[in-house]
Amino acid sequence: MTRFILNGREVSADGELKLIDYLRDEARLTSVKNGCAKGTCGACTVVIEGKNIRACIKKIKDIEGKEVVTVEGLTELEKEVYTDSFSNAGAVQCGFCIPGMIMSAKALIDSNPNPTEEDVKKAIKSNLCRCTGYVKIEKAILMAAEAFRKHNKIHLEQEAKVGRRMVRIDAKEKILGTAKYPDDYYIEGMLYGKALRSRYPRARVLSIDTDEAKKLQGVHAVLTAEDIPANNYQGYIFKDWPTMVAIGEETRYLGDAIAIVAAETKDILEKALSLIKVEYEELEAITNVHDALKDDAYKIHEKGNILSNTYVKRGNPDKAIEESKYVVTKKYKTMPIDHAFLEPEATIAFYEGEVLTLYVSSQHIHSDHEGICHVLGLPEDKVHVISAYVGGGFGGKEDLTVQHHAALLTYYTKKPVKITFSREESLLVHPKRHGMEVEVTTACDDEGNLTALKAKVLADTGAYASLGSVVLERACTHLCGPYRIPNIELNGYAIYTNNPPGGAFRGFGVPQTTFGSETNINILAEQVGLDKWEFRYKNAVKPGDTLPTGQLCDESTAIIETLEAIKDEYYSGKHKYIGIACAMKNTGCGVGVIDTGRCNIEVKNGKIIIKTSAQCIGQGLATVMTQICGETTGISLELIEYHSPDTMVTPDSGPTTASRQTLITGEATRRVSLKLKEALKTKTLEELEGEVFKSDFTAITDKLASEKENPKQHIAYGYATQMVILDETGKVEKVFVAQDVGRAINPTNVEGQIEGGVVMGLGFALTEKFETEDGYVKSKFGTIGLWRSTDVPKIEYKLIEKKLGDLAYGAKGVGELVLIPTLAATSEAYRTLDGERRYTLPLDNTPYKKK
């Protein structure tokens, strides 16, 4: 046994244990997060002898006699200062990385009480954050250092009003590590679960022998497809994804589950998995869209290899192109990339009486509930899904990954079962951003007025549908951008392959296609003889104009305002190497989909409790709903509580996707708050005790194939213009953002979304890639190209608040739009640097990626 000091107390442990395993599983100090177990992410950072050390790369024997400090071991003063500084700065989004960030901050400030901005960047270089772009974390650390030096009291904005910088209601728990994500739950008698995955991207399963695994002491269940009580196939939109691949069926990608096991320890679990014998007939896989479309290609699914086709035509584009002065046709290609949320997928399932209950990390608990009931064949009231904290999503936590497997194992064993993906499993299993090939033809007249656009989009949707069909729709319908283009033809295909599935990812297909269309705009501008800003301004839509897909532009249309906001910087003459691009993004599901937000308010114990299943995945949704409620009712923050999503308590408010929740559920919250306000005119809160107020809001839109002359395909659009500036070495020096947000319910939250989105966009443009070869995953978490604190340039922004009427006080979605223009703007900046036009992502021949 090895002895060491943990948070001021001497402890002993097996020297061969990893420090992270001891801290989490034995000491139960769950502020120490396991994001990768390979020393890449820094979520497990602790302080050892004054230095920030990643607990996943240290064995207990390496720290004999040394002092280890976790967030739980901070002094009360340290806890107060870090809580207040990170809350004030808006440094907390999903929160999963924050305890590790704080331990790196402590190591820095203890040794250097007056750090510079550069010192802070270097101090947290080993700590990844996917949400914030690091900007507000760095601000928080500098604020904390000053507070320690000067004994400052940090002010916290706590007024629940629209437009105020109210601190997040969940900030303290996330900062101090008391917020519980699914992997932080430990239940007496709990088993550990895991799936055995396919050995090949495509193979026929001939036999599965589980006898030896079942005999292993400590194994409680070994299940295959034949054990599924109801329906094997499930899926978010199309039920084409097997819970497990049955004998006689083919695997469709390397992440397919063949069997699942529950065992008493992680070691027994791994041993059991190794004892399962699977006989395969290996088959040739299809790993690119062109092979999938060949006439003699085998069918990956019974319906064929085309998941969906999106086709939109208005006017006569062929004739307009023929009569145009300038025509540009180019092909573009983008790589798949991984969401890289810091919290790997996890679920714990257990029985409460006769009800199968789960804590999940998900973007839509009611969809999880429906999927689990479908697989198990249980009635709705026998399955209960509760949201734990969610450590990031970005679209990657909409599908079932671990939830149904944990539910199955608990269903059979009647014991609690926890499944937590390793980072390698996460990379292997969950859907990615679609790789796309896009051909765009754009035309204009001799004065630079856009006349026509034609495009063909091929999206690799991988082995299963996920949300590929609707991702393709957005990719096509937003490809034309926020411009007047009277003649268009858009033809897109989502195509099955034996690659990992493509699914929802921040931007929802629009970044890939806009990269192409905006680059074409830059080429046309050069041919006409207009600069890039002037060409865009000349063609930008205004209220009363018609978008290329036919929707009339309402009074909240604001692309002109974003261009004007960036004009002075663009023409300042201060910057030599500049790229500019515009974009638009829908708010809400749109295109005729029923899109409903729901919110209830219960009066209980003299307080009001906001109840909605709208999921916060880091964007600060609970805080925004609290501010809308406070603004509407006039009730002070101390009397408002927020109930986490729970299928038995909170009404279904749809998925956190399509930048919809702030507007859709925000409006439902405003409406139910109005009901409470009306009731308070004649009664006090005490007199309303036990009352429950309910309201909803549904956004009414037209189908994409509507025959209306001017269909309303989306309830709202946001607009943005970005400028990317390079230094003389070719590194990104600055990104300037002008973004239409409708109304900033919480400006600090909005800024955080912009900063995080810009950094994610730069990663997509310059470094990120998810690589496969013949269907096998080559990428590791440390090689997918994520940006660290030392990579981030200066980010400036102007918020354009052009309200959308009274709905949710005029708010629009923010998070998805922000990274869409970054790609083309970055590409154009390099064009001004070296004259080379780039048509693939990540961009070649830059200081970030050499040829």
C-alpha cells in the first residue's frame, strides 16, 4: 500500500491503481472528471506538491508521501473566490472541465499571484474546453488572482431580468464539482456495463458464443439481440439502428454492438467481454458515397443506399446562368469531425419499485424515454428518465448510445447498472459531423447582381440515419445564404456508407455547404471588380425581400446591419490579410415539423418552480428561462427555482437542437409566466400554494415542398458577418464577429456562445478531422485537432439586437450560427496572404496544417 496526503488527510491505496480511479471510485471525489483517461483533456487535473497534474496519468505509487489537492480540498476562501470569479466572468457553460481548470488556476496563482494573460493561457494549456473558447475562463482566473491579491469582493449580478448579466443558476455546483453527471452516481450493489463491438465495419455475424463469459464469477448478465424483449431496431427519426446485431445479420460499421455485459467490477467486465466468441464472415465495406451510388453496389439497408433526397427549385436557373455575365462552378469537400464534448456518454439505470429509472446525459430525455420503451416493450409509466448534468453535446447526444443498453441490463439483472464510454468508444460509436462533397455554380450580371445558383450536395450519412435527413435539408436550404438570388436549384443526397454515422452537429450541415457558396461569392466579386464587402452588401436581403427558397424577409432580417457593423473594421486599413463571410441560420425546426415548447410553473412553499424538459447542455438555458420568468412576473430571483428535466415531472419541450429552445420554450415560459402574473393580481403566492400553471407555444411553418409562392419555412433566422485577420506569419490574429441575436436575454451567455463557436469554427477550418480508413477509425482524442488556450486569437464582437416581435422578448438562436461564416472567412484570409484558393477542409498549407 502507498501512503499520501489527500486534501490534508493521510490515506493509503494500492500503488498500482491510477490516481483518478482511486479519487473517483474509492474516495468518491467526483470533482475529478474522467474525460479521456489518456492525459489529453485535463478534466482530471489535481494539484500535487503545488503543480497541476493530470490524475489519469499518475499511479498511486508515483505520489508516495506527496500532497494531493482536489477542488474538495480548497479552503473556504478559495472556494468563494473561484466560485465568484468564474460565475461573474461567465466562465461556466457545460461545467465538465471547470474543476480541472480551477486546479490549474490554483497551481498558477499560488506560485505567481500576479499572472499575465499569457501566463494564464500557458497555465491551462493542458486543460481542454469545448464550450467557451477559453476567453471567459482566462478572464475568471485573472479576476481570481486580483481578488486574492487585493482581497476584493467580486460582484455577482443576480437580478432575474431580460438583458441583465445574471450569473448562471448552476454555476456554483459546476465550479465546486458537486454537480452530478451520470458517471458521478454510485449506487449500492451497482454493476458495470459495456458492449462488445463489431470486429469489422461490414461482416455477417455467423455465431455468438457467450457460455464462457456467463460462467465467469461476478458476471450477472450477457445479452445478445435474441434477449431483446420487444424491438431491436431504434433510431431518432428512422428506426434503422440495431440495439445489437443479431446472428445472421450484417454489421454496418465498427461501432455496432454484438453483445452487452453487466459485471461486478470493471476488471471482470473486460474479462467477460474477452471470453465472448463471435464468428464473422468478413465482407467488403463501402466507405465513400460514390461507391455507394454505383448501380451494382450492395444495399446497406433494405431501402437502398440513399437515405433521403432534398430538392428545391425556383425560377429558371439554367436559363439565368446561360444569360449571366459571370459564372463560377467549384467543388468543395469537408471532412467529418467529432463533437469532442468533454463528458463521454454515460448512463446509470436502476429500479425504483417497479419503475425502470435512468440518469442520463442527453439532449432530449423524452426521446430517450420513447426509445427505451420501444426497445423493452414497456408502458410509458414503467420507464422514468431523469436528466443529470450534461457535459456538452453540440448535437452529439441526441441518439441512443448507452441509455438503452444500460436499461436492458438493469431490466434483466434488476440491479443498478452504469455504462460509461471510454473516449475511444465515444469516438467509435456516436455520430459525427457529416463529411460532404458540394458542387456550387453561382452566377451574376455585369454589375454584380446575383442571378442564379445551382448546387449538388453529397452527404456521407454513414451506417445509420440518425438525423441525416434533416441535416441534409438545412445544408441545402441555407446554401444560398442571405442574398437575393431569383433562380435556384438545390439537389442533395444523404447516402449510407459503412463509415460511422453522420448526425446532428452545431450548424447542422450549414457550415459545410456555406463554405462552398461563400467562397464562390468571393470569386465572383473578384471577377466583377467589387471588393468582398461591397459585393455582399449589394446582394444582401432586406425586410420585404424574398429569400432564395421563397420565404419573405420579415422586419427582423438583419444581414445588412451585421455588414454595416463590421464595415469600419474592414476598411480601416489596419489589417493586411483579411477574409470576410456571411451566413444565416434558422431558429426552430421549421419546414412544417410540429415544433412545440412547453413550460409549467408550480407554486410550492412560497416559491415558484419552473418545469420544462428543455435541456441545458451548456448554453445556459435554465438561467435564460429564469430571467424570462422573472422579467414577466416581476418575482425576484430568490423566489424562483428551476426543476431539472424529468419525464415524470417536466413537460416535453422537444430536443435541444436547431437553435430552438430560447425562442420556442422561452415563449412558452413567457406565456405561462403571464398566467401567473395575472393570478397574482388577485392572490398572493401563499394563496396560490399548490397551483400549477401550464402553457405551450408551437411555431407554425410550411413544408419545404409547399406550393405556396412564399412559404414560411422557419419562424425566424439569425444573420452574421465575420472577418478573420491573419498576422504576417499566417496565424489567426483576430476574429471580428457581428451577429444578429434578436434580443440578448443574457449578454454574458451570448458572448460565451460566440467565443466558443468561433474557436470551434477555427478548429473546423484549420485543424480538426476525424479520420477513418476502410471503415476503421484512425483518429484518437489527442489527434483530432482540438484547439487549446494558447491557440486562440483575439475575438471581438458586436451584438445586433433586431427583435423578432414579442416572442421570447425577441430572442433568436445564437449557438449554431456563429461558426458557419468562420470557415469561408478563414479560407479567404489565406487567399489574401498567399494567393492560393482552398477548396477542402481542413485548409491545406497553413501554419496549422502543412501539405
